[in-house]
Amino acid sequence: MKNLYSLIFLAIVVLFATSCTEDKCNQEVTYTRFIPVYQTYENIRADIQSEAPRDLENPGKIYFYQNYIFINEALTGIHVIDNSNPENPTPTSFIPVLGNIDMVIKNDRLIVDNYTDIVTLDISDVDQVRVVNRQEDVFVLPVSEENGLIVRYEEEMVTEDVDCDWEGINWGFRTDDVFFSDRSSAEASISFPGGINNMVDFDANGFGTGGSGTGGSFARFTLYNDYLYIAQDREIRVFDISNPAAPQEVNQVNTFMVTETAYVYNDHLFIGGRTGMNIYDLSNPALPDFISGYTHIVGCDPVAISGDYAYVTIRGAASCRGTLDQLDVLDISDIFNPILMESFPMESPHGLAVTPEALYLCEGEVGLKVFDNSDPLSVGNNMLSHFDDFAAYDVIYLPGQTDILLLIGADGFYQFDVSDPLQPREISYLPVITKP
């Protein structure tokens, strides 16, 4: 009888095991897993002091101020370059600012993002900067109680076997690991911030007055008189910087689109977004007033202005969620009714600078292209030169007696003599140094 019970028990176990095996369903999946990178408030808010110059490793946005070039080292800090002689730019110091991407300068005050905070630095001595103001928690980042602020995610491709009923996959990534950061404070992928852009108080030569500097076409921070505008998510955040040592937020304006760039031209603010361009009147600079705009296909979107025309690049890279690469030219002679006049196909348009004579267009890995802009409605058909031996991300045109074009790319920092605006001549280069 004992043997009979043993046989019955064994049969039940085998039947159960067989049933489980038959019901078991596995699938192999490949997805992108986002691994969080943390920072503590203690590290983020450590004292900021000038350090010895560093090599360029992962350069981002650029800014020009009083013969100095400030180059963002993505999420790490700012390189300070003495550009008194553009043929021999000299690194002088490095300003360590964790989480930094954007910057503006007014009256020797450098205003930067520092992950969650906005910090104002006194740069009257660029080799001995000091913090004069810190506004905490201006930007919001997710927080882990155990590990601190989640400042970014590193990507990892994973292939594994999972149960067929597993619901962790959604459009190719782990839904429980995905993180969408605010690009103005934490994104290392700079759609990484031409024309005579982001200048305020234009004088007759197009130079900024009132002690402000000049940023690139991908800038999210821009100045107008005593106000700082920050393009963030679907808002314009407005700060009073009449005392630049202590910016005070005075307004938040809903843009009803995902913003990417901020550009001031004369007394109007142009916001480039993922789906279009908005124009705001700055008669009351504390409260930008929407007056017009235009909608385009989805894509990354810097804007530059020359005279009665706006030039908008649209890049359809995967990170921009678009499909087309093109340059749009709009007639803005009636600022209340911008009209799309022409669209020109491009390869990978990034930042740009524009003058009445020339359009300088960065095409990413494709390099720098120079177009004749004497007729804006045919500009895209009139390429005059193409520098294809380096990657080009963004440019700043410095008008007047200097006639210098500043260019930043994955390879480093370049300067061109554009006294002949249609035939740029390379005059200096600071390379990116890849660490082992």
C-alpha cells in the first residue's frame, strides 16, 4: 500500500510539473535600460572657485563676453578662454559647476544653472570667481531618499528572457526605469544651445551694450535689458536681474509647446520649440506678450534673425522625434503675421548664424556650410563653401571690426576670419582631448 501511495504522489508531482511546463511562456526581449546617476545636495552646492585650465572633453554651449570665450563642459563646468588674440586663444581657468549647461553674463555677473539651482558668480576677475548668490530649487529633479538627486540616466542595452505576460516593455524601454529630465537643468544630450543672437540693447554696429554678452543659437538663457528669460519645458521663466547679483523670478509664461531655444532680436523674444516658433512682444519685459507664431513639423528648432527674415532649422534626429531635416525661411516684416516663404532640405541642421550677406549653418557630423544670403528666398540653393573635416554644433558671429565666427563642435572650438563673409578662413583651433 505504501508503494501505491508513493506512485500516486509521484504521478501528481509529474502531472503538476508537466502542467506548469506547458503553461510556461517565455520571450526574449531587447530594450534600453536607464540607469540612474545620483548627486547629493552637498556635492551640487559645494563652493565654486576658479581652477586651473582643463582640456576640452565634451564641449557644449558657448558664450562671448569682453574678449573672453566661455565654453560649457557638459554638466561639469565652464572653460574660460582669453580671446584677446583670436589667432591664439588661451585657456585661463576652469569654473566647476555641476549640472551646468546654460549661461548668461551681465555687468561681470555670470548666471548659470547648477542642476536644481541658479548661481550668480562675480567674474570681474575671471581667474578668481566667487559666488555672490544662489537660488535653490529653481529646477525640479526627482529625488531618491536613499541616494539623493537623480541628475541623469545612463543608457544600457539589455537582452533577457522574460515571461510573456511581463508588462515592463513599452516602446523599447523599461517603463519602471525611464526618466525624462528637464533639459535646462540636467540633460547631457545638447541639441546641445547664429545670427547676432541673444544680444540686448543693440547699438548701431549690432554690438550689445549695457555690459551683456552673446550666446549661441541653442541658448535657453537669454537677456533683454534687466531681464533674464529661460526656455524650460512649456514655459518662459522670467527673472528680474536689475541687480544681477540676485536674480528674482517675476513670471512664468505658458508657451503651449515644448520649448528649446530663446532668442532676443530688437524688442521681441523668439522661442524655438519642438513644433514651431513663437514671437513675444517685450514692451513690458517682465511679462512677454505672445503676438504670433508658426507651426512646423516635429523637430529640433534653433532660430536666427536677419532684417525681415527668420531662419529656422528643423532637425529630424531620433532624439528630436522628427523625420525631416530642413531650413525654413519666414518673412517677419509683419511681426504679427510670420509667413513661411521657402523650405530647403538639409542633412543634419544644428545651430546657425545669419547676416545680410551670409548664412553659416552647422550640419553636425557633416560640418559647416556657408550660403550666400543676398537673396534670403534662395539662400538654401546658394552654398558657397563647405568645411566637412570636423563636426559643427553651434556658431556665434561677432560683427564689426572683429568679423570673427566662433564655432563649437564635437572636435573642439574653432575660429574663422569672416572679413570676407562668404569665404571664412580658419585662424585657430582648440581640440577636444579624449581621456583614456
